[in-house]
Amino acid sequence: MIENASLIKQGAEAVSNVKEAIVKERFRKTYRHPALDKKLTARRVTQEARSLFKCHKSGVDTPILYFVDVERSTIYMEFVEGKVVKDLILETDGEWSTQLAEKIGTAIARMHAVDVIHGDLTTSNLLLRDSNRSLVVIDFGLSYVSSLPEDKAVDLYVLERAFLSTHPNSEDMFKAILKTYEKNYKASKGVLTKLADVRLRGRKRSMVG
């Protein structure tokens, strides 16, 4: 752990706050061979940094990338002062739904336009900046690059399931997200067609258990 850092959360990786920066440090997986673990961790750290940079360059608001230390499996990035969208929706009872839907749909459209798949799209990984109310997408730890409509559809499906499980009666808001996504992403037709297939498979798995 970095000196003078306070631990924010800990799971497969640790996220610490150092003054105005976030220090994200990936832990070693003791169940893997050390050489393999080092290789896989380096690849994951590099991919997360690339996704952050690529999205930010494309117009998606993300934490600014400061420094990547592959040897220490650590990423230094901007500490964003803001409100978690999950909490905002729960606290405001739909007051922000229309504006949030447009912001979220636009952000995902821009992300998918450069073939970045987030991998963990939930309302916990979306923030509204305190300074300008811009929507910030965070935690690209599971991100990867793909041009496949199927992968982008799964990204949307993960977010839809997060809405359904965390935010009751949010169906209209998610429809608005998809509407904005479609408007802002030229290749959205194929993705939304695949989304219907992914939903069907999800329902079948739920029925089977």
C-alpha cells in the first residue's frame, strides 16, 4: 500500500485516496503461479489504463489518468468529487431521471463507438461531478476492447439488470437510456438487436435456475 493513503474499498484490488488522486493497486492472486499472475495482472492494468485513456479522448468523462506503474500493478488517477448515481436515484425519487438517462445513454454510446466494453456497468460505477454535473464513468477494471455487437449488448444488459435489481420502477428510465444511445451511436441497430437476444437467453437461464 502507498504511504499517506487512506483505503476507500478493498476487493480484488484496493482503491486508495492520496490527496487529489486515486491509487488503484491490484493484489497478487496467490492461487496462480507467480509468473503467470504477474503477466495477467500487468495485462489487466494496461488494459484498464488504455480504456480510461481511450474513453476520455473520445469525449467520455472519466477520471484523468496520471500514471501507470505496471511493475507495482498500480494506476494513479484523478479523484472525482461527485455523487454516485445509484445514491442519487434512490434519494431523489426520479427527479433526475430524464437528465440522467440522456447523460448515461450518451456516455455509453461514445464508449461503444471506440469499441470499449466496460464490463461492469452499474449505477455504482457512474458519478455526477459536483463541479459541473457531468456524468463520470469509473472502474474500468473489467474493461476490454471489442467491436462485436454481442459484447456491447451484454454491456447494456448488465446495466439493465442493475437497474431492475437496484431501482424499482425504473423501466422508463432505462428505455430513455437506450433511446439516447440509439440516437448517439450510428451502429446501435445491431447492438439493440443483439440485446433482445441476450435478454431472451437471460430469461431462459432464470427459468432453468
